[in-house]
Amino acid sequence: MTLYQPFLDYAIALLQERLDLAPYPIPMGFESKSAIVGKGKHQNEVLTTSYGYQAPKLRQIRAAHVQGGSALQVLNFVIFPQLNYDLPFFGADLVTLPGGHLIALDMQPLFRDDAQYQEKYTQPILPIFESYKPHLPWGGDFPAEAQPFFSPAFLWARPQQTDVVETHVFAAFKDYLQAYLTFVEQAEPITDTQTLKKIEQAQLRYLHYRAEKDPARGMFTRFYGSEWTEEYIHGFLFDLERKLVVAKE
Ligand code: DBV
């Protein structure tokens, strides 16, 4: 049972069709990782596979796919634009746990409260958001400190039924990704020094938050140990800081 494989397949095919796609390096030992967890008849393999691409305007496109049986499936898929574009991040966190599904889907803004920014990158996707809201009602409890990193078109839901994921969530994922790639096609490079500085700060703010608060840290540490987990988080999932250090050397 790999609930999110069709999402991943769709995303990669669409990226290949619409972008000039190149591979993004995945550090050795992180392309694929597996562990046997649980005891007796509850034993299960948990397999985590990683995918990395880049494109002219997109610094890193990466996915982590966790497959651990019907009660543990995750697809975490994020697109990090180059620092000379004001594009939002594409962020999908699709999580299936024993208690149900947890769905986070958004174009995460660099500047949450900037009216012009919202006009440019949120307004156009509000109709898509509104069309899914009836099927994917607000998921409730949400860390307040994460609020600044999400747009008003943030889809956040905790559907109980798997068929809701296979239908509405999959359709929303496709629509958001298509709309995102349209933004990418239209994006023009930023040259103003002041704006470039703000973009770098906003990217680092986002990156620090996600690396520090990664909700998967506990799970990965239990499965694969803390050394592997920290390197996976800082060396692949949220690697901007390391790449900046290298670039400035
Ligand atoms: N989340 C990640 C990565 C994951 C991952 C890289 C590869 O950022 C999985 C795996 N997310 C994951 C798992 C859980 C969540 C939960 C396994 C369940 C954790 C648990 O219950 O044990 C959106 N993801 C969540 C939650 C949120 C998000 C809000 C609930 C956490 C909570 O209630 O405290 N996406 C997540 C998030 C940001 C984002 C916090 C912030 C900018 O973009």
C-alpha cells in the first residue's frame, strides 16, 4: 500500500514536461534507507526514498517518500526557488499515521503580510483553494508559530478516509503544482539589491524554522538513529544554509 506513489509519479512527470529538469545531488547513503521496526507480527519495513531535481529558476526540488505499511505513509515534497526570484515555496506534507491522514498543501510565501505579494501569488490560486475547501475542511490545531509560513490559500486537513486522499487531495495536489509551475514560467529575475537581501533573509527564516521544527525528526530518529536523521535534515531536506556557506567560501 503506497498511497502517495501516484502523487510522486505525477509530480515528476509534470516537472519533466514543464521544466528544463536536471538532477540535484543526494548525499551518499540518503537516496534510500530502510529499517525493520516493531516486534513479532507487527514487524514492518520502513523505507525512505529521496528524490532531487533542479531547474533554471528552482534551486532544489526534493521529495522524501516514507513507506512503512498501511499505517505509515509520508510524502514530503518541497520546491525551493533560486534566491534571485521572489517565487513562493511549493510545500506539500502528506502524512498517513495510524490515526488518519494529515494534509498540508500550500505555496508558502516569502512575505506573508505583503499585500502586493499576496496579490501576485495568492489571489490567483484562491479559486482553486475555495473549490477544495468543502471537501477538505480546516484540520484544526495548528502550531501558531508556523502561521507566518503559510498563505491564505493553505489547505490543511485531517481526512479520516483514504478515498478522500485518493480523490480530492490528489486533485488539489495536481492543481496546486500546475499553478505553481505557471508562476515559475512567468517569474522574472530580481536584480534590486535590497529585494535580493530580503529574499535571502526570508528563505533562511523559512529554512531555519523547518529544519529546527521538522515534525518528522522523532520518527526518523527512532527508525534510523539521530546521526543519520540530523544529516538528512541539514544535508538534504533543508540544505540552503550549507550551500550558502560553500558558495561564499
Ligand atoms: N514533515 C516534514 C518532513 C517530513 C514530515 C521533511 C519527510 O517537514 C513529515 C518527512 N509531518 C511529517 C510527519 C508528521 C507531520 C506533521 C511524520 C506527523 C508528526 C507526528 O504527529 O508525529 C506541516 N506537518 C505536520 C504537522 C504540521 C505539518 C503542521 C503537525 C505537527 C504538529 O501538530 O505539531 N509543513 C509542516 C510544517 C511546516 C510545513 C510544520 C512549517 C512551515 O511547511
